[in-house]
Amino acid sequence: MKRFEKAVVVGASSGLGRAIALQLAQAGSTVVAVARREDRLRELAETRPGRILPLMHDVTRTEEVPRAFEDACRMAAGLDLIVYSAGVMPPVGPTEFDTAKDLRIFAVNVLGAMAWLNQAAERFQQAGHGAIVGIGSVAGDRGRRGQPAYNASKAALHAYLEALRNRLHARGVSVATFKPGPMRTEMTAHLSLRNAMDPEVAAAKILEKAHVSGEHYLSLGHRLAFAVLRNLPSSVFRRLPV
Ligand SMILES: NC(=O)c1ccc[n+]([C@@H]2O[C@H](COP(=O)([O-])OP(=O)(O)OC[C@H]3O[C@@H](n4cnc5c(N)ncnc54)[C@H](OP(=O)(O)O)[C@@H]3O)[C@@H](O)[C@H]2O)c1
């Protein structure tokens, strides 16, 4: 794992983001942990006093992001790595079409990501170094019947991150997109998942390649399976039980 001195993890109060923040701190990074739930962030910070620094912020308040980003960089005394892990996937009924819910999904998964990562991109391109990590999902590879807005939000995030990567590659800035499959976290606590990954295992895999530009699946099985699934015609894909 490459050593990052100063990191910001957005969405660090639970699940994957929390595991990434902890593992970064264990490896010696100073980590600013961003999310809304103060109690969770304070509990996390107490596990590594002085190494993990809590910053309470709601990513849907995009107008507050420039200030929050500046605060985070000041708290860490610099920035080498930003991880955007904040995300929501509320349950959606099979016949439900709820625009307000869909907009909330986009506000966190896409608009918040753009607000935070634009700040990081600008800072890193000026500095000529830095690593940007976005947490996408295998769910963004196809439009499935179960979660239309969540799938679309992850597809949008993947495309945005690819564009950042293409803009920043000549500036010495890496942009990595990770596409986890199912993980056992609060997001999926209401689902009965088969073959779900523990967030600690996913975090270790992500940190191993956090500095490597490109799109990364977390297992060879997913890489191969999604190479096929991505290319299936819709007429075939819609018959699959996914
Ligand atoms: N679990 C899976 O199976 C799975 C699979 C593939 C990809 N992913 C992706 O992995 C990432 C992490 O998800 P997880 O599974 O670890 O879920 P999680 O445990 O529910 O964590 C979600 C994180 O996002 C933060 N967040 C949500 N809304 C926010 C807001 N408005 N402002 C600031 N932070 C906000 C939460 O913090 P607060 O609530 O404290 O604000 C929390 O820290 C997400 O992007 C998710 O889409 C998950």
C-alpha cells in the first residue's frame, strides 16, 4: 500500500468509508473523517486520537463544500488523497417511481461527489500531485429493475470520474474508480446478501490500488462476470434475475 500522509474520507462514519479511514490511520496517515453523524465520527476519532479528525458536514449542502474542503485541508495540514465514499441506497418498491427519493440519491451519490472532487481536482492540478478515489459500484454497470436511480447515480459517477482521469492524467494526479459488489454494511442491512464482502476486506483492496488510475473491481470474478454482463444485449439482460 502506498503511504498517504494526509487524507480526507467523505462518508467515514460507517461501513466502507469508516474502514478506509481506520486503515489509513493505522498506516500512519492523518485522516479527516467527514459525514453527518457526530457521535459516530467522534467514536471513530477516539480510536486514533490526533490521527483521525472529525468534520461534520452534509454533502447535499453543496454550497458549503468549498469551506468544508478548505477546513479539511487545514485540519490535515495538506492533502494527498481524497476518498468519496458517501452514498445512499434507500429501499425502492418494485412498482415505485418516486422523484423526490431519486433526487435525494443523486444529491448524495453524484452532486456531493462532484462538489467535493472538483475542489480536490483544482487543488491537485495546481500542486501537480494527489490521488482521487471514488466509490462506484457494480450496480452502475447496467440499469437493473430493482434500483433505477441508484444504478443511474453510480453510472453517472463512473463517467464523471473517467472524465476527471482524462483531464488530470497529464498533471500527475491519479483518479481511481472502485466498483465494489455487495458488502455487509448499514446500507445493505435490510437485504439478505449472498457472497457479500466485509467492508474491512474491501477497504484493504481499495487502499492497495488507491494510487492507480483506472476502474477497479474488487475481485477477479467480478471483473470477468461484468465484462460479460456489460455487453449482454438488453433483450437478454432483462430476463436475468438481477
Ligand atoms: N454496501 C454495498 O453493498 C455497496 C456495494 C457497492 C458500492 N457501495 C458504495 O459504497 C459506499 C459506502 O457505502 P456503505 O456500504 O459503506 O454504506 P453505509 O455504511 O451506509 O455508509 C454510507 C456513508 O455515507 C455517508 N452519507 C450518507 N449521506 C450523507 C450526507 N448527506 N452527507 C454526508 N455523508 C453522507 C454516511 O454518513 P452519515 O449518515 O453519518 O452522514 C456514511 O458514512 C457508497 O458509495 C455505496 O454506494 C456499497
